[in-house]
Amino acid sequence: MGLTRRGFLGATVSAAALMGLSACGGVDSAPGGSGGGGDAKIVLGFAQVGAESGWRTANTKSVQDAAKDAGIDLKFSDAQQKQENQIKAIRSYIQQKVDVIAFSPVVESGWDTVLKEAKTANIPVVLTDRAVDSADDSLYVTFLGSDFVAEGKKAGDWVVKEFADASTVKIAQLEGTTGSAPAIDRAEGFADVIKADPKFTIVASQTGDFTRAGGKQVTEALLKSNPDINLIYAHNDDMGLGAIEAIEAAGKVPGQDIKLVTVDAVKDGMTALSEGKINFIVECSPLLGPQLMDVVKKVKAGESVEKRILTEETTFTPEQAKEALPSRQY
């Protein structure tokens, strides 16, 4: 089996592996898919999903800053949330004979062909943030990122406790990009928790494509068809922030008339949480850059890395958001 969603549960990584970084100086040289030595810079080709949210912007900055700090030559592309653009970028990196390719897949499926091309070229691939649904896990060396199923479960656990005394709870779900790993997994984890109690009903579930504008537009429509919903579960903060705008435009009070639980914990989301407009946030850290550069250097050096590297994350209540905001990095 490939390294798919359920296969990630329970994996761990040492603190040294997460934090270890050493600068790599030296002069530029012609990159290659294998070998290399001396003081030549490592060349990393990174194909980003896009810039659809505050989380993604912070993720991009983390990768760019960490590459600079580590002395790694970063070739960066923005796929604008289109799989065909990412595949084109990966093929370009193969042609350029970069040392390592890393990317955050727009969707889970449809990667085997291009990943086989990278493998044939002897260029190792690192998955970041999102997984691929491939039966051949030899096509990539590791997957660095969050456990999205666990994030959905954390959101569900809070909902069960928050509505413990309610007789019926109508839920609207704002899904992430259709076919993407976080959208699939966060829905699955949430559903697994609430299904034990029939009082919880997801009356509407629609994609807002991880964008604030999408979250607002979908919520406006949901409130017209389901004006009596009790809770909105948004797969990221940006869609939740869009939902807040729609709730307020409908003359209701977000966080009171309609409660919200979201995922990410970016600064704008945490601010809304501290103000009581969002009720609970499950963290999904975008600051993967330092960990990624550590992995890239190990892979280039021929060292072994774990097949699954998890990021450590927490959850936030309004009170905890107030405490965390002053030092929040994203």
C-alpha cells in the first residue's frame, strides 16, 4: 500500500530531526539529480499549491526564508491551485536536474506518471503539507506535514463537548478544495467523531476552496437554505472568516447565534477567536520550512529519513488565543 491517510496515524519524529538545521555555504554549480560534493549548493525545486489563504502565504514564506538560511538554492513555482501547473513545474525541475523536488499536491490523485519520471531521473521527491494517494510509496522519500484526520477529530471532540446538553445540532460544513487531502481527511475525522450521536446532523456541506471569498459566498447560500443552523465547521480559518462576514450580513452574531470551529490558527483567525467570533481553532502549522530543509539536506547526503514526519500542533480557545497572539509568527 502507498503512504495514504490512515497509514500516517501514530508516526513520530525526533525533536532533533525537526529542529536540526545547519547553513550550507558555497558557490553555485550545475545541479544534478544525484551525487555532488564539495561546497556546491543544493538545488531544490518547490512546486507550491498557490496563495489561496493566509496559511499558504505563511507556508511559502517559511519555505523561502528557510532555504535562504540553509544556503539552499530554491527554485519556486506557484501552481495557482491547478494540478496541471504543478505537474508542468515538476517536469521543468526534472529537466533542470535539480537535486531534490518538493511539492504540496493540489489534490491527492493523478501523480504517478510525473513521479515515475522523477524517479527515473534519480531525483528524490519530498511531499509537504499534503499527501498523494499512490499505491507505490517508492515514488517519494517522505511526507512532511500534519495529520488532517486527527485535526478533524479534534474539531469533532470540541463540538461534542460544547453541545453536550443540546437536543439537536444542525451543522454546515465548509469544505476545502475538492479532492485535496486536507478536505477529505478533515471531513472524515470530524464525521467519525460526531456519528456516534444522532443529534448531530450535517445539513449542508460545500466547498469554499479554502478561500475567504469562497467561505463567504457558500455561507450566504447556506444561511438562505438552512437559516436555523447551529454550527459551522470550516476546514480552514479563511473560509471561517468569510463565513463571519456572511453571518453578520444576515443580522446574526457569529460565535453566539451560530458557533464556528475552524482549522489552521493563522493570525486573522486567532484574532477572530480572541474576539469570540470563532469559538475553537485546531492548529495546523504552516511553518514547515526549517523541517523541509533539514530533510532535503539529509536526502541529498544519502541519509535515511522517516517515511512520515508529523508536525506538532495544538488547539486554541478564545482565552488561549489572547495569550498566543502577541507572539504569533503567522
